[in-house]
Amino acid sequence: MARKPLFIGIAVHKPRQMAQLPGVLEANRAMCQWAEKRYDVLSIDDANEPVTIRRLREIITPEDDDGDADPSLLLERPRIVVYFCGHGITAWPDQYWILSKGPDQSAERISANALRDILASYDPRQIALISDACRQAAPLHGAGNGVFDTLAGNYRNPQKDIFYSCRDGANSYAVPSAEGGPAYLVFTSVLLKALTKPDGTNLDRALLQLNRQAVTSQSLSDYLEENVPVKALAVDRAQAAQCDAGFRPFEHIYEEFAPLYGAPPDPDVGERLSEQPGQADDDTMPLPPPDRNDLPAIQDFVAKSFQAAEHSRMRRQSFRLETSLSDWRAPLVQRVGALLRDDGVYDESFVVLGSDRARLMFEDDRSRRLREFGRDLGINASAFTVRDKTERTICARLNYRAICLLPFYRNMHAIAVTSPARDGLQVELLSWISVYGDEDRPQLLNSAKALDALAKGNLRAVDAKRLAGQIRFAKHLDPMMGVIAGYLYNSAGDIDNIRRVAYYYADHGQPIPFDIAMLARLPLIDDNGGFRTHVPSVPQAENLEDGAPRFTLNRTRAAEGRVGGVSPILRAGWPYLRASSHPFHKICWKNIDRLGSSSISTFVGKRVSSEIANAFGEIFS
């Protein structure tokens, strides 16, 4: 007998050092009550005892007789839904959920993305994350916790729904009780209304024409994005949901109500439809409803309607890329590249701006001090030029009190821009530019602009393919542009397209950036002072996005490649290495609370800089 889907509700209303939130416990109880008729339900809140990582593990993956985590509660589930309500902070493209020990304990806050991707290893067909928590930026050290152990073995890439209660950088609101009314959460109140009562706008239009009143992944997404702002305005607040619907017909239903007229719908129609081969790619609308007894016609109708809705959603979201971009540090990066060419420097160079006390260490344990660069032009910079044309990892120590690791690429300059932060000097921008320049290619988007937009949370998963397309315009594939595209794909759980990006680096003979290999779940195989990996083949994708570059949809074959770097370039990647068995990653994770607040991974502090530098020299030499 098939297992029921699993619903996990987590509510934390009074974490340490943070304001108590009204309505959180009530919201979680109401969501769990709704789920009881379709799901196995686990409700975990702080009404009587703290919510901690240990408690979550004890309830969901308790230890067996041998002391190992028992995964049986998570296995063989068609769908796993995780609902969280409480405090949250942004770590774009991730969100951290704050548990009872408060925001400053990095091991006691949940990384939503890491949790989602660890749950995928338990092989459900679908995963939904529903978060009713703030996404405001906060002073941040360390990473987040994925809660469970990754289950070893092969598993499918599940469909994923990601529903955030607010946009990145914004607040979610809890409304206290007033005039005898109960306290409530703005987002969850709208969500519950959509799931408990048909009002037309929450129903899937295609299924409605088949006399089925159903709330689907896409119709719920549209309903939340349309109605949460209205509900917030009623209490003089501004709040807009951000939803990425990933469930596909015909397993995309959250709730179904009685039909409007006539005979009740066939309870097995969804299962029977999912067994029919093929899907149409014509998105013409409107479409006449098919005969309810003609299953192929019903499948064709629902598929076309779904694709039309997908196109509409993509068009609505895609404008954010253009409106969010700013020049930021791009002119500075381009100027440094021009100065290097003016000096006749066409060998790969590493340039640090903003620090005159930087030293580099390579895998062979050599240490090099950088020379002054651009001082006569008013630029506070240091530079080091490599002339042996080898691709390697650089360990850069800044003023002996901060450390950053980055891959070096053939025929590309690496430029790091530093800035003082509250907790010390950090790298705020890392960019690679061709030693020959790309100024003759006006269609190129400078990765500095994209990194700025990513850090501010202005990009969405829909932008990923457009950024991935940029890496093909340059003479050499831009590592940072691929990394940013990888994190955007990851925000929607799209492993196939991350693997496509990895393939194109390998196919061009360039190292695959570490972040991409990590997000694509590729094996990291020790290889001569670094890692190599195997990229599996990826099937042809459906062309759902208007204007998506053709190469981002193609089938890609299996490939082998070297990995660029030995650790994540962006700080957002560190939660994925919590359980890494590699000795270098273990040393970094031991010091994870010294990971700075910059988007670029920078460990801050004299002691931790020395420890990581020594480990780098010992392990990779």
C-alpha cells in the first residue's frame, strides 16, 4: 500500500533574543489540522519545550538500536511538505529559520535550501517548502543547518514548490489579537483561505473547465502573490509573497472541493492521466474543454493550459533582472582590466583592491607577496602575475586577519575588491575578466552587476537561464556568472540545469567552479591538490521560458572535468558542506562562526586565517 504524503509543521514563536510573535502557534495548528485528511502530520512547536535541531532529529529521524538515524519516516513519500512559521533572516539565495536558541547560533538555525536538498536524498517525488518568516538582512556570521543527514545512494530530482511569505529583504507580519479577534499571520491566513474554501480565484482554471474545483501548485502560487498584498494593506502593512511553483500535472493538486455540477469527478483521473504518454507544446488559449471520457484529450488540454500559465508567470517575473541591475563595481573591474592590458600584461593576474598587505599561497605551499599596482593612478591595489599557465586554487590572506580561497583560471584575470566591515576586512566582490578584454561584446553583462543583484535578492530563478546564456558570449566562460546562475537554479531546486552549466565548463576545457559542482551533487574526487568530478548526462528540457538560450535547454552528455577551487566561492554554499568528510572542509566548518557577512566567502580573524592557511598548505600540497 502506498504511503501518504508527509506534512511537517514547525512553529517557533519565542526564540532567544528576539521578539515574541503572536499567532504563530495558532497558524501552525491550523495548517496541521488542514493537512490531517490527506497527509501524515508531524507538528513541532515551542509551546511547551524549545525547538532545537536535536529535537527535530529525535522526532523525525530517531536513532535506531545501533545509534544511527532511522530514515523510515521520510522514505517512500510521494510528497513532503515542510511548513515553518516564526522568525527568519535572509542569506540570499537562502533563508535561515530561527529556532529557540536564537539567531546567533549558526548550528541552531535551519538553512531552508539545505533542508530542501537533503530531503531530496530521501527520494520523494515532490517537496514543498512553505515559509512564513521574515527575509530581512541581519548581521550574519556562520551558515545554517540542514537538520538531517543526507541519505547515501542515487535519487531522483523531485519537483519542488517554494512559497515564501515575503520578498527577499522584506518583512512578514504577525497581527496581534484585537477587539476579541484572534492573532494571525498575514501570509498563513491567506494560505488557509485558499486551501479551505473555493472562491474561484484560488482554483485551477483548466481543471475548473473539467468540473473539478482544485487548488493546484500554480493556482495557489498565483492566489498568494495576488492576495497577500491585499491582506497586508488591510492592517496598513506592505507584504508581497514570492512563490515559485514547480509541481507539474497531474500531481499538482493541494486541495480539491466538490464539483460545481453534475457527476463527481473520477477519483482516479489524475493517476490515469499521468500514465498517458507525451505532452503538447502549443500554449494557445483559450481552449475548449474536452470530453470528460477522452483521457488523451484531457491530458492535452491540461498540458496546454499549464504551459500557457507557465509562460505568463515567466513574463511577469522576468522584468526584475533589468530593473534591478546597477553598475556598482563593474566600471572599476573593467578599468583594472584595461590597465593590465595597457601595461602589456596578458599573463593571468590576481589583483586585490583595497588592501596593500595581501599574500598569496598556492597548493605547492609557496607564498607570494603582491606587488603594488596602479598607485600612480590613484588605485590602492596589489597584483601578482602567474606565468606558468596552470589552473590552481589561491589562498589569499588579507592583512593577516582575513582569508579567502578562489580558483585561478587560464586566460583570465581574477580581481578581488575588499572593503572594511564591522568584523574586519572582507572581500565584497570577486570577478574574472578575459586577459584580452570583452569590451567589444556589448551583449555581455558584467558579473559584478549580477553579483550585486543577487546579494540584494533582486533575482529570481526565472533569471537563471538568461544569466547562464551570458557565459557563452565571452571568449572564456565567466566563473562568477555560472556560479550565480547555479545558485538561482538551486533556489528553485533545478539540479538538471545546474548540471548543464557544469557540462559547458567541462566541454570548454575549463574547471567547473566548486559551487556548481557542489550544488549539482557531483562527486568530489581528490586529484593532485584539488578535485575532479564526473558530470552525468542531462535529458532535453521542455522549452517553457520565452527567450531562453537554446543551449540551456539542450540534452548534454556525460563529461569529466577538474573542479575550480576547493570550497564555496559564495558564503551561501557553506551549509551544503556541514557533513563533508573532507579534512579541509571539516577544519573550515569548525570555524564556521568566523565566516564573514560578505557574499564572497571570507573567514575573518587572525587565528582562523592562520589555521585555514596551514590546513590548505598541508592538505593540498
